Amino acid sequence: MDRVYRQPPQSTEQVMHPERYTSGDEPVEVALPDLAGTLGEDWEVLDTGVLGEFIIKTYLSNYLSFGQATEAALGWGGDTYSLMKNGSTGESIMVSLSAWDTLGDAQEFIGAYIRYIDRKGEGSWGLKVSADAERWWEAQGRSVYLSIRDQRVLLVIGEESDSLDLILQSLKDF
């Protein structure tokens, strides 16, 4: 117990799975570039941080079963997000980049997120991006871009496709 006080858990994953804490499974550092600067001077960062396994599971459980959400979040390795807003137009964009323990874990999260969006309804997965590793969902002024590369998943949610395109150009090598 002394170790926990000297060196507290670094993530919700370590709290939820004490064996990962005791084995030294540390969260992966994930960074995003200055995306608000990419979009222009009217954009500001409202919030940045880490979602973690617990928040991802909780978020997914809004439209998936608890078991599906738990399984999808289980392979979390690390993440970061940035929430930005355009002060002139009110448009907002959320960008999340996550690292997963294995490629299979990343693919499982992608599959769960696709089911999440499908159950949320009122939109469709478009053909804007044709690669199997990329998906683009659009509905009534909302867009969701979802992509996987190796063990990393990029998720971009916004209101305006032009702004999303700028974000995606700056993150093409995530």
C-alpha cells in the first residue's frame, strides 16, 4: 500500500485493473499538434485532456450494452483530445487520438464506435473516404471521421466538413 501513496495510479485503466498497475503497464503518451492554429485565428481551444478507459466505456455505453462498451474500451493504452470552438461562427470540433494495446484492440474500438453511431441514428456512413481504415459519417450538419493506423485511432467530430478537412490534412501522418 505504501507504493500506491508514493506512486499513485496514472490512469483509470490502472485503477480498474490493479494488475496492470502492479505490472507497470503505464499509459502511452499521445500528443496532438496545435490544431486551433491550423484552423485560423477565430479558433480557440476550450479543453484538452485524456479520456481514459473509464470515460470511453461510459461514453460508448450510452448506445451500446455495458458488456460491449467494456470490451471495446478494455484495450485502451492512452489518448488525448482537444475541443475547439470558432468564436465567430460558434462551430465546434473535437479531435481524439487514442493508442491501443494491440491492433485487434484498436479494431475492436472502431467496430464498437461504428455500432455506437449506427444506434445513435439519423445519419449514414458515406463514401467520401474509400479506404477500409477510414470512415466518414454525416447527418444534418454533423460529421464524424474515424480512422485507424497501426494501433492508433483518430476520431474527429465537427459541424463543418471544410474545417474537418483542414484538421485531417494536418493529421495525415498521425
